[in-house]
Amino acid sequence: MFHVKQMKKYNNYYCTAKDRLVTGELFSVYYNNERSVAKTKIDLEEDMYRFYKTNIYNSHKVESKTFTDKLYFISRRAMMFFKYKIIKSLVKQTKLLDYGCGNGDFLKYISDKQIPVTGIEKSLSSQKICQSKGISVFSSVKHLGTSSYNIITLWHVLEHVPSPTKCISALSELLSKEGSLVLAVPNIQSFDSQVFKEEWAALDVPRHLWHFTPKGLIELLKKEKFVLFKTKPLPLDAYYISLLSARRKKMFLPWIVAFIVGTISNIVGVFNGNYSSSVFVFRKSN
């Protein structure tokens, strides 16, 4: 993962946040010199898998037990259609790879639309769930050989990977010449992130090793010879993340706080592009 020596370019302290999901441990976040990307400080020898050992991690949930869970599942179903519309607007004939596919709900939805799909997922339990849905899933892109895809998606995944550069480089080899790389990431410079700071739920330390701004993400992809094609905001994320964050801060009437902060965050995003999270569509530069 990350060694302390690798933090030299990330020396602008942002905050120290607690792992609220699994361990309760504290982790510091630092910006790079341009303040376009931030990184969670974590030791190279750390076993990252221990931070995912919970059945309440959103990407791996299979049932809704609380009202907030139900809200998450409703929002996720709405997002399936939203993601599908984005994909269909990019190409007519689609062969899709979803990197970090979780339990495969998105791939199942797309597969039901008669679109060939493949998933990459490291979690063995999630792989089994994907397979039970009839989805072809692998633990690494190395198992895909010379396969080619005209859509590769990463839905809130890039912030988890140890090396985003290596990840994008490997996926680039699998993307067809006219294909599209579709990424969704949270934005550490959004209005809601600044309101909640270390309690902003989308920090999700230490599982989120990286914390992007739109500028930082675009610059990273540019170095890998990608150009930005278009962006789409994810306005529902501002409300859901604000609700989780308000509850973490134990604010009075968190639902009202979430509505107010989420609405302001989306309005601010209209003017400066800093939505709570967005979808970015990239294509290979000529």
C-alpha cells in the first residue's frame, strides 16, 4: 500500500479522520503541492483487507436492515438506470467491463439489457454472489488476456486502489481505440466535504486511499493519454453523504441538515463544478 517515504509529495495536512466502519483507528489525509489530489497516510506493510471485514460495507451489502440502508438501495436502483443511460449514449454496441464490481448488481442490470458484461472483483464472497447471478467475474485484469472492451467502468473504485496510475494503465490496454473509460469518484473540494471535514463520510479512511478533485482526476488521466469527453454530476450523493456525515457529527435533525447541505452543495456545483461526486467519461487521445 503506502510507505511513509511515498508521502513526500503530499505534505499539506488536510485533516485526521476516524475509521467509523471497522476499526475506529485514526488516519491523516494530506494534499499534494497543487492541492488537486489528497492521500491517506498509511504504512506499506498494512493489511488493507482487515478494513473491509464487515458485512455493512455498502458495495457488498445484500440486504437492507435499517431505514438508511433502504434509502441506499432505493438510490442504487435509481442509479442503475442513470448509469445505463450514460453507457447507451456513448456507443450503440457495447461490451462492458466493470472494475471493482462488488456484488454485481450493476452488471446484472446491464446484462438483463442484453449487453455482454464482465466484472473484476477481489472479494471472494462478492465473486461468488456475482457467479450466482450468472456474471463472468475475475479477480484481476491479468485473467482477461487480450480481451477488448468499448466501455470500462469504475463506480467509486479508483479511490480504493493502491496505484491509480497503474490501474488506469492496465485498463487502457483493454479498452478499444474508440472506447470510453467511465469513472465516478467523490470530490474532496465539494461544499459538503468542507462543511463536514474530517466527518465527511466520503473520506471513508482508510479504504479510500486517494481523495480526488475534478482537476486532479483529469490531470491523472491526461498523463495516461486520456482526454475528458464529458461529465455528469451525481446530485443524490450530496444528500446521502451529508446524511451519513451529519449523523457522524451527531447533529440535531440530521435529515434536515442533509437536505440543506446537499441542496447548497448541488447549487454550488452548478457554478464551480465541485459537486459531491460526479461521473467522468474519458476517451483515448489521438
